[in-house]
Amino acid sequence: MENPSPQPNPELLKDLVTMKMPFGKYKDTILCDLPVSYLEWFHREGFPKGKLGMLLATIYEIKINGLEKLLQPLKRF
């Protein structure tokens, strides 16, 4: 039996529109508002370990694939 494609985790998506970058040049910027160039740098140099790295990798994939509109409804909260 084939596995269905995974569904996005709503908590993860909520974190992308509420959690702020804890360090660096864009400290205190909400993750979904980070510029693609910054995310590309992490992609080249390596994302941080743990949840933050997973979130940054996720928002990178969302942005490079032009899927940011999927986060718009969540930004209202």
C-alpha cells in the first residue's frame, strides 16, 4: 500500500508566522519575513540544529517554490 503524501503540520506552519529569529543580522524578524538571500546563505552554510533549523529549512523551501501565499491566512493570528 502506498503512503499518502505527508500533510503540513499546522503547528509548524504557525511557528513560521509567529517565531522570531533568535540571533544574527535578522534577530527579532519573524521567520516567514526573512529574506530569501539570508535563507540561501543558511542553505549553503548549513541550517542550525534542532527545531530552528527545521523551520528555517521549511521556510526556505516554501519561498524558493513560490508558496508563501499558503502562509497568508495564518498571519492574521
